Amino acid sequence: PYVSAGIGVGLNSARNYNVNILPPFTTFSNQFTNERNTSFSYKVGLGVDYEVATHVRVGVGYRFADFGRVQLGNASINQVPTLNNLSQSHLYTNEVLGQITVVI
């Protein structure tokens, strides 16, 4: 069995947002500028490795990570600023890990 943990900095970038409106020019939509955020980040995990043969191990684990805030920049419609914002306060990931290790 193992436990893992880590802390760091999340460098998150949201860019190239666009809206596909069909048919064209039937409505207006906010356009957002690109944005970068720097946030506190951490991860925790646990798992188990099992030796199935002299030089072969298999393992399974789980890892959760929080990469911090992600958001797009200022919004506008036809270059007129609006008070809209697209953001997510935390970008989470949940991962299930599997491995096969061959020791040479």
C-alpha cells in the first residue's frame, strides 16, 4: 500500500473561447478575452502494488487533485464591455490509476 500527497502552484490558462451561432447573426453572444490564473494546488492519493511474479508487479490507485481557479477574461458584445464572467473556483480531477511494472 502507498499514500501520496503534494502541494504546488496551478498555472491555469483559459483561451480561444468562441460560440457557434446558427444561423449566423440571429443573436448576440459574449466574447471573452484570454486569462491566466495562478492558484494554490494540491493532490492526494492512495493505492496498492502487488507482486505477481519475481519481476512483475501490478498496481491500482486513486488520485484527487485541485488545480485552483480557472476563468476567462473580460466579456464584450460587439466590443462593448459587459459584466459577464465565466469562471470556475476550483478545477478538480479524479483519477483511477492502473500499472504493470516489470523489473529488469
